[in-house]
Amino acid sequence: MQGLKARILASVTVLLCLVHCGLTTPSTLLPLERVYPHQVQIEQLRARDRVRHARVLQNVAGSVVDFPVYGTSDPMVAGLYYTKVKLGSPPKEFNVQIDTGSESLWVACNSCSDCSRSTWLPIQLSSYDSASSSTARLIPCSMCTSEFQAKCSPQTNQCSYSTQYADGSGVLGHYVSDTLHFDRMQGQSYIDSSASIIFGCTTYESGVISSSLSTLDGILGFSQGPLSVISQLSSRGLTPKVFSHCLKGDEKGGGILVLGEILEPSIVYSPLVPPRHHYYLNLQSIAVNGKILPIDPAAFTSHDRGTIIDSGTTLAYLVEEAYVPFVRAITSAVSPSLTPFISEENQCYQVTTSLAEVFPAVSLNFAGASMVLKPEEYLTQHVGIGVWCIGFQKAQGGVTILGDLVLKDKIIVYDVARQRIGWANYDCSSHVNVSIPSSYAPHRSESRSPSGEMVLSVLTRAFVVMYMLA
């Protein structure tokens, strides 16, 4: 570790000779750690994803800030990623899921009698009480706007929200404004920083969303909607309007999430398409072993269709017109070597060799770029030695959703400012370079690796180097 520090300091010394102070920019690094293993059934994953998909589809410059982030993309441990946020004065900590498919931040209210009080995750659940915060402010009916997608409650004069899902579950509550606290690294020390944001206080939960399987205190939405935390902070110049993640797909899990654009020469980009509330891409075709599958492009692009990039979804979902030929093509490619069988309504295979030896490469062809999937990025390992199943599920609606199964082991860049999504295969245990627009640049910036080692970077074009230490 001392050798690494020496190398870093040497690099900084050279860089300081080449650039002027003031060219650095802030970034927000969120090191991802793994939760404890917990076996779940595939149907439980489907049920949880269905709940969040109903939610997704229903509504068609400062210094470095470091948040601790936990979770895993492994579907056999109920894969999800969550972070801890501090709200109110005095600050109180909440565990919330990091979700690019949801808009607002919401947490359970202390008045929520139906909210789950237990969870299998290694956390203690908390609830929010606006009366206990000196900086809390309820959002009155006069401030309810169409952007809030909320209703006025005349009995309480509060701006409220209510969401019902197709399976009968749902949440409701009201909006509040309070202080979001975060640790800002300046020089070699931490400084308490804060910003006032609007978020939801949920007073009622029902159905699977309140299941004790993986219950959290709430959700931290990263969508393009005006109430997402990134939208609120970037509109005030506190953060850039771009964020990236790189999720490790191995058994150890982990990765990073950073407010900024991860730079890598092999990254390719595809433009975002309407509606702009979520991260929709134009998926044009799917190829297996280099052969384009016989799928009508309208299955992905016609009215009320589309493809969403969503880190909050554990698996991946294809519309039926694409799912059937996809599974058929994979099975046909491996049939000379493997005997397929059905398990829990999934197409499975008994594998006695490495996946790469028998399973084909899959290419998702988007407008302007392709995403090549390794077998581990479309298969899931099930209980039983050598049992692997198709991880893609049949979508219940007309929207294809690509979750962590597909997104892992890749840099994914959500460039909201330029309305595009970028990706590249990457070893997410390696360091990354992050670029942030110069308009957000302070005099210097710092970053930390997941192990807590601080790295000072002063680079041309506002690069920030972040080391991922094993």
C-alpha cells in the first residue's frame, strides 16, 4: 500500500507540472460492496421485478462526495444495490435502493403502519419523521405541479402521491423538503455538506413491495424525471448531468457508481429515444452466433414498445416476439453438446464444461452501437451442480428491460446532458478515468477507492483517476 501511495504522489507531482490549478472537477464515487448470500427462487425474483416494472411502466460544483454502497447483481442472492443516505436535521440514516428506473427518492414515514419492519438484509430498518427534523418542510397543494405527477390532499393541504401496481401492491404518501447530508472530501479531510431536496414520505405500502425478502427503507431514483436526486442537484450546478457505473459480475460482487462520465476508449454510444422519463434505447435486432434472429423490428419500436436500461431490475426481460426465437436459437446452438430441460418454466441446461466452450455469443444491436453478451450475461446459475438457465424472462408487457444480468462487467454511462447511453466490457475491479464538465470544476478534487484509500488527481481536461483496490 505504501508503494501505491508513492506512485500516486509521483504521478500527481508530474501532473502538477503540466496543468494549472483549477482544472480539476468533482466526482461522486460510490464503492459497491456485496451483501450476504441468501438463496431465493427464480419466481421470487420475477415477482419482485414485476412489481418494479409496473412502477416503471405506469408513467410512460462541489468537491468529491463519497457514499457507502452495498449489494450484488447475483440473482441467487436477491441481487440489488443500495446506499445509505442521511436526511433531516439532525441527520438520520436510511438504506435505499439505487434505481435508474425510478424517479424520486422516497423513504418510509414513521406513520406507515403497513410498512415492513423486517428484512433479510444485514441492516436495521428506519422511518422518517418530519416532526423530528428542524429543516423539514411539507410541500403544500400550492406547490403541486404537473412535474410532480402528484395530487393535492385538501384535508391536509399536502402534495401527495399514490401508485398502484398491476399485481395489487402499491405505495402512497406525501412530498416533503428536507436536507440531504453527505461527506465532502476537501484536501485530506471530510467536511459535512448538505443540500435541500424534495422527496417522498411513504405512509402506506402493500403487496410484494413490502416483502421482508429484501425490504429497504425506500428507493433512490436516478431516472431523468425532474424529481430524481441527480436532476435536482444538477439543475443547481451541484453535480454534473451524467453518471456511470461498473458492476462486478464475479462471485465477490462490488463495483463503482460515480457522478460523472467514465472514460474508456472502447466505449460506444447509442442515443436515448423518447419518452425521456426513463432510459430508452432503440434496440433494432438480436444476433446469436452472428446470425440475426427473425424478429420484426416493430416488436421493439412500435407504439408503447421500447427497450429500457434499468439497474434496478435483477434479470432481463424480452417481449414475447423476441423471447421465443431467442431461447430457440440458444438451445439450437448448444443441442449437439447439451440436453435442455425445463425447470421452473425456464429453459435450462446441464453443463459439464466451461460456458464459453458451448454457448454462443449474443449481440444486442442498437442504433449506432452493439452490446455483445457473454454466456454469463444471459444465463443464470441455478441450484444444482452445473445447472444453468436462460436468465432472460418473457416480458409481461410490450417493453424490453435490460437489468443487472446484462449490465454487469461493463462500464455503463448515462449521459443525460447529451441524451445518450454508452457501454464497454470492462474489468470492474480496475481503476477508471472520470471526466466531468469544467463548469463543475473547483480548484481540486479527491476520490476514494472502495477500500478507503484516498487518491488526489489533478489532470488536464478535468480527468479524475479512481483506483479500485482489491
